[in-house]
Amino acid sequence: MTLVMPILLPFLTGVAALLAWDRRPVQRALSVLGAAGLLGAGLALLASVWRAGVQTLPVGNWPAPFGITLSADLFSAIMVVLTGLIGLAVAVYSLGSVDPDRERFGYYPLLHILLMGVCGAFLTGDLFNLYVWFEVMLITSFVLMTLGGERTQLEGGVKYVALNLMASALFLAGVGVLYGVTGALNMADVAQRLRGVEQPGLVAAIALLFLVAFGIKAALFPLFFWLPASYHTPPVPVTALFSGLLTKVGVYALVRVFTQVFAHDLGAVQPLILVVAGLTMVTGVLGAVAQTEMRRLLSFHIVSQIGYLLMGLGLRTPLALAGTVFFMAHVILAKAALFLVSGIVHRLQGTSDLKKLGGLYRTQPVLTVLFLLPALSLAGLPPLSGFFAKLALVRAGLEAGEFAVVAVALGVSMLTLFSMTKIWNEAFWKPSPEEDGTTAGRCPTVLWLPLGLLAALTVVLGLAAGPLFALSLRAAEQLIRG
Amino acid sequence: METILAFVIGGLYAAGLYMLLRRSLVKLVIGLALLGQAANLLIFTLGRLLRGRPPLVPPDAAALAGSSADPVPQALILTAIVIGFGVHAFTIILIKRAYQTVDSDDLDDFRTTDQ
């Protein structure tokens, strides 16, 4: 039952919110309650997986290789908890920042169906079912992306929709070929049968299909162009949700498929992953350095951070995968927090163009601190969460003797710090270009609460790095042992 | 039969990709639809093509004897067709709205979010 709740709760919340179509206050209350419930369900799942090991549930009581299996190991459970956290933060933030028109056209139901799709993707143990959850997630994200119909949203939406649909078609083809070769869809079953397949070329081709399909969704180099072109166009809570969860589902799928389905040696695909990881880090951060609009800058950063997540997968040692799991938690929280900061900055000064911003350090000390915590964490300064995440990845890289990617990871860290100082200098430190220097608007408390929560969590993640990293290590061992 | 279908699938992929590479919004959607159909046919073909051997256990037997058609690929395709229907319906409405708002069918005019 604990296994179904993270899927069932957002579904019920979404349906209930749909039924309360004309009553916005009811929808808003339902949305926050549902997201809090999802977080609770995630924590319950994590606790039960921690105590009792991997949980599986044959849906409809069909036994494992025939029916669809839901299964949760520690990695899935951690991801569901993170989904709950981001869901809750975004649901609360939305109360104060989504305009009534968007609320009237089903913003809250969409939000929760999206969360359902994300949780479903984390919990399924069946490849085709994974495709279905991806589509649930995609179609709701399409609508969330374009809801409101502003010109930039539609332009970004066309690119987002086109690239993601193409990725879905490739994913579907990959699943089809894999089924043709192995006659199975259950991930554990496919992995077992793949060992008996004597055509390494064919298996590598299937692996590449999955790598490209998930790579588009995860925004890897050179498949990331849709992301900076579209992520900054919808309202801030939607961007925070997308940046926190959607690309990470792509990375999750990559990790899942490349550790558990293609469990054996993949020949040339394995080093390819490391090369792509390095290039993703570099191009992302270089793109970010060139930007002057806060949300676009942060969008490029998403790409750069995806490279670190992939680096752990490319090394594929327990320590490296533990680094990926820990980095996942860190980057989801820090990134969403930074987008929420950009929303508040926009609210206060009416723009998020760095050239027109300034003086926030003087007028908004709290916001300054709440920006600095996730920003420095993202750059990897101790004792914040990013430091320990990168430390684990770098150590794993050194142990594996992959010095080039370690050097790239460290260099990109410097550039990350540089681009974060750029936001700091332009938006916070330099005097405001406006003559009076006063801030234009005020922010309701509902915008501050989720930001405070996420920023505090990046600190907690750093301070409690020991036990949390032990958890990640156990998750990684489960991934490798299968 | 497999050979013919292989050429059909290849043709669909090629046509789909060609359409995706055009600048027109409408052709983009057609290309995406073709790619989806190509993937469906691919699954169909890879599920082994067998005629007249339904996967039904005869009344006097306990299990299937010999090879029979695999129903799973067809279930997968059915699911994929339904999903594709919904997604493409959305995409068509999206490009209609995009066309009305941007006042152009040319993807080169969709650059304001790229700079």
C-alpha cells in the first residue's frame, strides 16, 4: 500500500481539484494538502524500504514477468521524497504567484497529475510502463508550459513539445526492439535475458537508443537546446517544478536503465557516457556565463549540473553512483530554490534582467541570504550540500583513474562559482540603476516559506552529509547489485 | 512480409525526419506523427509476424502448443496509438495557437526565446 500511495494521492488530488473547477479556494487548499500528503507518503515509503529492503507490488496480482510490477528501492524512494518536497514547495509558492486566469484554467489539477506521472516513473519496474508514465508527465508538462498562451510560452512550447515527442518516439522504438530481442518488459527480467543474447552490436544499438531518448529528456550535450529555449517562459513555479523534477526523471531513467537493464559491460557506450558528461558540464556552464537574464542563466545551469549526475553513472562504481544520488538530492533542492529566488526578485523589482537589477543586498537582507545559500551550495562550497556531492564524485573519479573528467568537474565548479557571483554582483551588490533605489513591490509570505524551506534543506543536506551519504551509498549498492 | 515492412518502417522514419527538418510548423507535426507510426510498426514487426496461430489454449489442453502470435506487442501498440492520439491532438492545437500568436508558419520566426 505504501508503494501505491505516492501515485494514488496526487491522482486523487488532481481529480478532486478538477471536480472543484469553479471554486478556486477549494482547489488551492486541496493542492497544498495533496502535496503535503505526497511528501508524507514518500517518507513512509522511504522508511519502509529502509527497514524491509526493496518493495515490489504486482499490479492486478499478475505475477512478475507477465504483469506490470511497481517496485521501489532506496533510489526510487529518495526520488519520491524529493518529488514530495518540490511538489509542496511549488504548491505553496503557486498560491502567491500564479495569476487567477491560469488558476481558472486548471493549473492545480495539472500540477498534481504531473506529480503523479513523475512518481509513477520513479516507482515502475516495467519498461513500457515507464514510457506510459513519461507520457503522462509530458502531456501535463506541455499544458503547464503553454498555459497562459503568451508569445514566448508558445514559441518555447513548440520547441519543447517537438523535441520531447521525438525523444518519446525513440524511447518507444527502443522498448520495441528490446522486447523483440528479449521477449520481456520487466526490467529485472530483461536484464536477465539480455545476458543470454549473443549479439553485442544489437544490444549496444538498443542501449544507444535509450541513451539518446533519455538524453533528450535529461538535456545532455548535444541534445539540450530545447531546455534554455523554453524553461524560462512559463511562470516561475512551473519553471522551478520542471527544473527540479523533469530533467531529473530523464537522468533517473538513464541511471535505472544503465545500471539494472544493461547491467553487463557495454563496450564503447560506457566511455561515451563519461565524455558526454564532461561536455554537458562545460557547455552548460559556458552558456550560463554568457547570459544576462537571471532565469535563462539558471536554465543553462540545469544543463551543466546534469553533467555531474551523468558523471557518476559513467564511472559506475558504488561510490560514484552514491555521489550521483546525493548530487541529485542536492541539485533538485538548490536549483528549485534559485528559481524561486528569481521569482521573488522579479516580483520585487519588476524585471529579472541582471543589467536592470541592483541594490537588493541593501534592501532585502533575507533574500540575499536565501540566495547565497543555494548559490554557494551549487558552486560546491563547504559546508553546503554541493561540496559533499562533488567530493564524492571527484573521489570516485580519482579512484577510477578518470583524471580528465575530474579536471573538467573541478573547472566547471569554478565557472559555476563565477556565474553565481555574476548574479550576486549584478542583482544584489551593485547599486540599483533606478535613481530612488527603492524596491517596486512587496512579496506575500507564501513566496518566502517554500524558499526558506528549500534553502534550509540545502544547509541540512550539507550538515547531515554523513548519515545522508550513507543512505546514498546503500541506494547505490542496491542499484549495482540489482 | 518482414522485408516489406522493414522498408515501410525505414521509409516512415526517413519521411518523418525529412518533415522534421523542414521549417514549416505543420510539417513538423506531420513529421512527429510519422515517427510515432514508424515506432508502432517497428514494435509490430519485431513481435514476430505469424498468421492464423492465435495465442489461445485449446479446450482440451493445459498450455499453448508450438509457437503462436504474441499478443503483447499489439497491446503495446494500442497503448502507444491512444497516447499518440492525445499528444498529437494537443500539438495541433498548440501550433494553431502559435501560428495565430506569432503570425507565421516559419520556424525561423520562433526565435525570440533563443537569444
